[in-house]
Amino acid sequence: MIFSIDRDVLLSQLLTVQKGLPSKTPLPILYAIKFEVNEDHLILTSSNTDVAIQVLIDVSSISIQKTGKVAIPGRYLIEIMRKITSKRVEFALIEDHLIVIKADRSEFKLRLMDVEDYPEVDFLDLDDPIVLDSQVFKNIIKETNFATAQSEKRPILTGVNFKYKDNYLYCVATDSYRLSQKNVKLRTHSKEFDIVIPNKSLDELSKILDGSTDDVELYINPNKVLFKMKNTLFQTRLLEGNYPDTMRIIPTEFPVAIPFNKEELLQAVERVSLLSPRDRETNYNIIKLNLREDHIVEMSSTNSEVGDALEEIIPSSDVIGPVIKIAFSSRYLVDALKSFSSNEILIQFAGEVKPFVIKGNLDQELLHLILPVRID
Amino acid sequence: MIFSIDRDVLLSQLLTVQKGLPSKTPLPILYAIKFEVNEDHLILTSSNTDVAIQVLIDVSSISIQKTGKVAIPGRYLIEIMRKITSKRVEFALIEDHLIVIKADRSEFKLRLMDVEDYPEVDFLDLDDPIVLDSQVFKNIIKETNFATAQSEKRPILTGVNFKYKDNYLYCVATDSYRLSQKNVKLRTHSKEFDIVIPNKSLDELSKILDGSTDDVELYINPNKVLFKMKNTLFQTRLLEGNYPDTMRIIPTEFPVAIPFNKEELLQAVERVSLLSPRDRETNYNIIKLNLREDHIVEMSSTNSEVGDALEEIIPSSDVIGPVIKIAFSSRYLVDALKSFSSNEILIQFAGEVKPFVIKGNLDQELLHLILPVRID
């Protein structure tokens, strides 16, 4: 195996496959990145128990003298490529388990792992895919993934539920205290599916989609889903089990609706949270919202040890409905607000002990729901 | 106590006194910042077992209705000031232990600590000070403090030794594996002193000196030193004990001298260190330097598990002396190189098992010394 390659291209592709390296594994071969040098391209593969990633580097940035395949320790290779400043890097297999990497006046000899030990990774693209714009999918992740459960108490809630039916993709995440829901109309047809993708896989995928303008194709397989992008494959396992039916917890009637300027509300909530006591269950700060008779909204927190905070916010336009008092974890509202593109948002209340719903005027088909907490 | 104050000025002064708040203390009153509102100025004080800090805010940014003094919980107050966006903030003591802070439509009520419990802090400025430019002193810290010991095995080495004699300030730091020494000629006379300032205090002081263009006056007291700047006092305890005589370990004759471009050397050292094994005692990476007959310098590392790295560096001008091979912790060389302003540096070798010395052409009276390690 002998080839030379553009350093910037290699580094950027290594940083993509890096997201498939395990942080800890009983199978040390997975610490390696698999290099397959073919006649006119190079394929890099990484995999762990959750995801598998493959990228293709074509002949425009690589010149190949001799084909072959090797397994190179991933983290060392990436550190070396980061620190190298020359434009071009040469790779040559000199012994069975030794590769030489040359760049200007630098020379590294890396001990290889046995490439025959590298487990076969199947990237399955048998079915008709659904097709989305990269940035649309990245946005779905941003709008829902934060609302998944972080604890493993109910494992199914640690992923985002994607349901496809009649050209619509329905995406839902909930940790049972709050819920985020986004619906997207698609250009393409496909057969129905109902899957749950782990939140960590979506985090990694989101970074890979950064800056991409291409389409992404989703191939749904029984236990996994493959995301196919230009020159990049990203495959993740799915969570097993049935996702709860969340439609029934979203209220349908809202006697109170208050419009806010998002930034103003966000800043007020963050200030009020500074002193607020923490919820025993979630460790999040509890704050109170109080719509007064004069249609000014008070946000407040009371902490017997530290002190009190009070903010007055003037709704950005007409308020609908009677006065209301409700308490909730400020963190949930902050997370929800930050996911909106809109600067005008509307909070709809179904009652003082019922979940409330947040929408943005520019964020079509995006809804966040937060459960209140009972206070004295 | 009633006053209003410019928010930006207060925040910036709070961030200075914050450096005197303890991270943990058996004396909870020290978590407070002491506010003393006088007729025409406000004084803020913080203190812990190592340092005490006091700042003065004058009438140009504060308007005082009623004088008084209080102890306000420091971290909460700073968080609030960070999040407030209004230009002006009002403070009013409404009960014995409650202060109201108002800014636009925000209102905070903070429970106070008993200001009478706040320990008296003496800032002693009895003696003739020595006077330095702030940035000169900040530079001394940058050039020496990193070489102090981090472990408490020999407590005296966890500080920088400042010795004053005949208008010269001699500054030395060593962790017994490497040493940094800077000499500065002063404008002012003073009586002789020989003190050791804790490295953590110097770190905090360095941040406070950031961007300052004023002079700083040093008042040396038996157990502490006071740094007096415009409107800011910073006092730190001194380390007790005799600082070792370091002059005798600096070689005086150097048969080999190699000039380098600093950036080139730094990058090569960082790359070679990526694979190098770690020293058992210090956990730092050991690398080898080899001056060849042809006057090219090889830097290399060998790691039986991972692989080898080799860099060739061409000295930036004429080399003096015969071939030499020497091994050392790369981290020490990286630290030393980063402290130089010069881009041309000179490494002088006294022998393969003797300390070597690094100097920069633009860094007058600055010297770094590194002990080699024995290798096979």
C-alpha cells in the first residue's frame, strides 16, 4: 500500500470517521480506522456498538501507487494529521504491521493492527430511501434531540421517534417532563416506518451534517438506519421497543395565549433562574409565571436561603384569556426557546396544572410542550 | 445604604474582586464581597487564606444617596450582574439583612451576611515600594510562573523567588527538573528583600494586570506583599522557608550551541511528542535531540507499542561545537519556548548529562534551563 494524499482533505475526513471511534471497547481493533486503498479511491471506516461511518476520498485528492488495506490506530493518526502543516502526506506500508507516514521533514512509523480482525460492516441500502435536505434534517435534530431523556430509566425515551406516513415525517422527543414535536412534509414517497434513533447517534450525525448542502437519504432496516450522503455513510442502531403515544398528552384547547419577544423572554427567564431553588427530581430551577390582570407577565423565583427574583415582561402583542399562575423548570423553557428560529413566540396554556405549549411564528409545524410543577 | 451605579463598571470591578473569593472555606462570611459605600466612593473587598483584594469605584460611575456597609454573597451577585443588560443598577438596603437590586424591569432581593463578621483586612503599605510597569510584572509572571512546582512535596518550590538587590530584581522558579530565571533592572531604589510568592497568587494577579498600563507598587511586609495599582489593591501571603540557591546549577561553559527558529522547533517538538513514551516520575513525554555531523538536528521518539517519530530540523544559522545526543521531557521545552517573545532562540549545551540552557535574542536577561533524562 503506497499513496500520497492532500493533508486537509484527509484530516477533514478523519474528523468525520473519528465520530465512529469508540471511547471504550472490549474489542481493541475498533480503536483503528480501516483504510482500503483501491485503484481510484480510498475508503475509511470506523465503527462501534452504536454507529458505523464510512467515507470515500476520490482520485482528485489522492494519488495511488499501490493498493492495499490496513487498520491504523485512529486517535494517534488524527493527532499526527492535526499537527502536520505540509500540504501533502505520503503513506507507505513497509512491513506487515508498520506504516510510514512522511510529510516534509517529518516521518512517523506507526504500528498497525491486524486489518483481518476488523469486523465486517454492512451498510444496507436495499430499500427505497426517503430523501431530505441535509440542513432540514440537521434542524430536526436541533429542534427535538435536546428533549430526549438523558437517564436510562426508560431507554426508549433516550431516542427521537421518527414516524413516516403519507409523505409526512413525524419527529417526537420527550423525557416525560417536556416534549418536542416537529412534522416535515417530504418530496418523496416511501413505505411507512416507526423507528427510534438514539440521541447520541443524532448528536454525532448532526456534527457530520454541519455545513453540508447535499441531500441525505435514509434507508430504514430492521434494526438500523443508514444515512447516505455524498461520499459519506452513517449508520446507527435503533432503539428497541414501542415509543409511547404522545398525541394524547398534547392539549387541544387553550383558554390562555401570551405572545412574547423570544430574546426578551429568554433573558428574563435566565435572570430569574439565577436564584431559584432546584426541583428535587430533575435538579432544575423552578420558576413561576404569573399573568396579571393588567396583562403584564411576572416571572419570579423564591429561595428562602438566597433571596428572590422578579421580572416584569410586557407581552409583544394582545394577550388572550384570563389571569393564570403556573410553575415549571426554567431549563425546559430555555431549551425550547433556543430551538426556535422565530423571534416572535406564543405560549398557550390549557390550565394551571396542565401542560403548556410553545410555538414560533416562523417555525411551522414545530411544537414544544412543558409539564408544570405543583407549588404551594 | 442606597446608591446607583454603572453596570459595566461594577461588573468589571466585581470580576477583579472575584479572584479573591475562596472556592471553599470554613468561614462562610468570606463567600461575601464587602461593600463599603462612603460619601464619594464605593470600596469592594474580598479575601481568602492566600490573597486579599480591594477595589475603589469613584464618584464618576456611582451616585450615592445613603452611605453604609454590607456583605453581599459574591457569586450570586456576580451572576446577576453578568445577566443584567441595563446600563444602570440601583442598590438599596431595605431591611437589616436584605438588599434590593433593581435594573429596568428586573428586581432581585438578596439575603445578606452580617458585615460585622467580615474579618478586618490590613493592606500594609508602610515601606518604600519598588515600582514596576504593570506589563513588565505581568511578563515576569508569564516567563517564570509555569516553571514552579505543582506538587506540594517541597512547598517552597510552589512559588516564584523574587530577590531585590542594587536596583535589580532577580526572579527564579524551578520544580527541580527545569528552571526559569529573569532579571529586571528597576528605576527605583529600595531596601533588599528575598521573598517567595505562591504561584496561584501570581496567576490571579496576572489576570488582574491584564490590559493595565499603570505602574504597580510592591510593598514587602514580613509575611505578605501588597501590589498597589490605580484603584486596586492585591495582597498575597508569602511562602515561608529559604529558597534554594539556584545559581550553582546553571552551567557556565557550553561547548555546543544551536540556533533555531522558535516556531519551527516548537512544531517539530509537538509532533515528535505525539507518540513518545512518558517519563515515570513526571508523566511527561520524553524525546531525544541529536545534533548530527552534517549539522542537521534530529528530534525523535520511540514507543515500542505505538511507533516512532522523527523530525529533521535545520538550525537557523551556524552551529557551534561537536555532535551531541540528549533526551528530555518535551513539555519543558514547549513551555520554555512559548514564554519567549523572540522568534530566534539559542540552545546551549554543557554536555549530554548536564542541564541545557535556552535563550532568546530579543528576551534580555531571560534564561530557561532544562535537566536532561538518562536514556539507554
